[in-house]
Amino acid sequence: MTSRLVRFKQVDVFTSVPFKGNPLAVVFDADSLGDDAMLAIARWTNLSETTFVCSPTDPEADYRVRIFTPGGELPFAG
């Protein structure tokens, strides 16, 4: 297995207080990542949710987000 650099941010959601709320990983420019890679990253972060920002498939949208837990992909979260 080859490794590559994947940049992400960990943010606190559902709060305005640092280090409170729900930690969430956000992986940017995720178009080149396959399902297996996204799942592996979600398992590595070990957070309740890891999001992957991709190019939109809908011409009206600005972006598309895929959401993974360590157990698999979610159709929606929030």
C-alpha cells in the first residue's frame, strides 16, 4: 500500500467554545480518494464523523460532501 499526504482540518461543531461540541474532520479536495481510502481515513481519525469535500455532481451546487464514520458511509448527518 502506498501512502500519500491528505490534508484535513479538525473542527469543533455545534459550539462556539473551543474544545467543546463535536469534533469533526474535514478533508478538502477529496475527488481523487476512493471509497476505501475515505473509509481508511475515517477509521484513522476515529471521530464520530469525517467529511470529504468533493466537486459537485449537480450543476447548481458549489460542492458535494461525503460523510464517513469508522463503520462506513452515511447518507446524511447533522
